Amino acid sequence: ITGSYGKTSTKFITAEILEQKYKTFKTPGSYNTPMGVSKVINEDLDDSYNVFVAELGAERMGEIKEMTKLVTPDIGIITSIGPCHLETFKTIDNIAKTKYELIEGLSGDGWAIFNYDNEYVKKLSDMTYIKKILYGLNNHKDLDVYAEDIVTGIEGSTFTLNIKGKGTVECKTKLLGKHNVLNILAGAATGYALGMSLVQ
């Protein structure tokens, strides 16, 4: 998982969803640098896990490419692209190229998962020709995974999860705000790529 924002929340949510079917290990906290990810792989990850959910951050170009060599991802999620770390990247285009290193580092049969609501991520998705899953809250006709009938309040949120070809299911979360529904969609898209059922 990479993105200018939303990646840590998306990591925790995705791991929680995948644990409904798979023994899942996730990088702790904001461990998202080459050093942090290497440490976790060497010290904590073992063969008993089915899925490793890794958050990949970057402060310079080439850093995500470096981490894809450590992680060898089968699925890549880009949550967002925005003006984070502009002082080192200089331009949004450089940020986008760096985040896209995750997609370029996928295995040949990998899945690319894109937040299609983010204009910069949408551009990357439109130039991608491997298997991909598009998620979001807007323009449902273009999406594979989306939410509708979203109701948010102080108790949390409810929504209808739609997955193309699988149907719909009513969902409830204690998490607040539409941005967290969007993060949940990234996790649901990952579960979809891994063959989980709609209820899972």
C-alpha cells in the first residue's frame, strides 16, 4: 500500500478484512521506510502467514522501487497522490511516478488497485494495462468496488458495499467519516482480488 495520505489507515483496515480468511501480518505503526520494512521482514515475518500487508512510504524517488524488491508484491494499492513531501519531490508528477513504482514492481500476475476518486491516481490507472480494480465513492459506472447509501454519524458509518460481479452487502463500521469508507473500499478490493466472499 502506498499513497500520499490514507496508507496507514488503509493498511490496518485491509489487514482486518483479510484476517476473515487468511493469517495476515502487517507492518506495525508507520513502519514504511526501507529500513523499517526490512527489519519487520527479517525479525517478525515467517512462513506461517498467508498474507503480508506492507505500507510503503517514500521521501525520494526510487524508494518505493527499492522496497518492492524487499516485499515482491502481488497486489499494489495506491490510495492517493497529493502534495506531501513536495520539498524533496519538487512536483506532483514526481510524486506520482514514485507511487507508481509499486505498480511497476508487481509480479507478472499481480493486481493493481486504484482509488479512482483521486484525479492523479485516476491518471495512473488509465495508463495501466495489467489486472486492476478501481474503487471509489463517485462515478459508480467506472468502478469495480464502491459504496453507496453512506450514512455517517458520531456512532460510525453505514453503507452498501458493491462489488462488480459479486453483488452488494450492507456494512457498518465504528470508523468515522467518508474518508474511512474509502479506506475500507481499498481493503474490500484487496479481499476481492484474493477471492474472498462478499460477506467476508
